[in-house]
Amino acid sequence: MNDIAAFALNLVLTLLITFLVITYLGASLFRILVDLCGTEDRGRFWLTLSKVLLVGMPVVTALSYRPDIGDMGPWYFALAQELSRNIMSLLVVVAGLGLVITFFAAIAPRARKENA
């Protein structure tokens, strides 16, 4: 496999995995953000920002890929190593968002439930 094909395959697989994660988390994340922010407009803004971060970080990592297939053995080992870095950056962003949401959920005022 040539360098351009390896680079393109790395980028496409990274984007595919990222969009699958965004699709999986989107609806739940939106409900949590609306609950924390108070309005749908604010929740939608933070959801959009989260999606940009969830796509941006792995793509930046993927764009830094410089294939050197001749020295590393089979091309699929080099690609697997790079994809693992890209997925790790995605997980770091997801964990970071989770920590921020957890922090704000802990300090957010709660409405009291009155017993009827």
C-alpha cells in the first residue's frame, strides 16, 4: 500500500469511528446539556461545541500521521498503531467532557420534589 492510500484510509477510518461515537452519544448528551443549561438553545450550543471537539481532536491526530511503511513491516500494523492513537485522543475528549459535565451536574441547583 502506498503512503497516500495509508494516510487516506487512516483519516477515513478515524472519521467513521468518530461519527459513530457522536451518533451514539448525541441524544443522551443533548438531554443532559439541556437539563444542566436550562434551555434548549444553550444545550444545543454546548452539544455543537462538544461535537466539534469530538471530531476535531481525532482528526488533528489523524492528520499528523506520516506513514513510513517500509520500516515498520506490514502496512496494517502501522495503520493499527495510528488508529489506536486517534481513538485514544477521542476517548480523552469524551472523558474530558464527562468530567466537565459531572462537575457542573454536581454543583447545579436541583429543583425540590414536593411530596403530594
